[in-house]
Amino acid sequence: MSILKNCYKALPEGGKLIVCEPVVPETTDTSTRMRALLGHDIFCMANYRTQGRARCEEEFWQLGLTAGFSGFRALYLDPFLAVLKYLK
């Protein structure tokens, strides 16, 4: 959260923050896509000792709101990754 808040503070009024992240669906299932997303998440946590987790689009939007951003849009590049745009 502190990274998003610092980005918000550093941006001029009307500025944009572009982030590329894996985005999981609202509900999980046994699809290959879901297994790949969650497998990647577990790989990152195990190898990099991060405290992060996979998030759905709504959770990314809520993080942005909490950091102060007023706009949000997700553009899916493929079934795995999305470009997230936060607007100040």
C-alpha cells in the first residue's frame, strides 16, 4: 500500500500510474488459467518471500481508492496479465 500512496503523492494532478499485474477472476475454478495464476503466485511467494497475493480486479480498484486514486481501468493483455491504469 505504501508504494501506491507514494506514487500518488509523486504524480501531478491528472497523472496516471500504469501497472502490469496478474489478475485473478472473482471466483476460482479448476481451469488451466486459474492454476497458472495461482501457481505463479505461490512461486513468487516461495522464491521471493513476499507478502503479496493474487488479487481480482475489484481488489486492485479498492487498493487504488485507498491510496487516493480517483479512476481505474484494467486492460487485459492475455488471460494471465492485465495493464492497470490508476488516475489521480
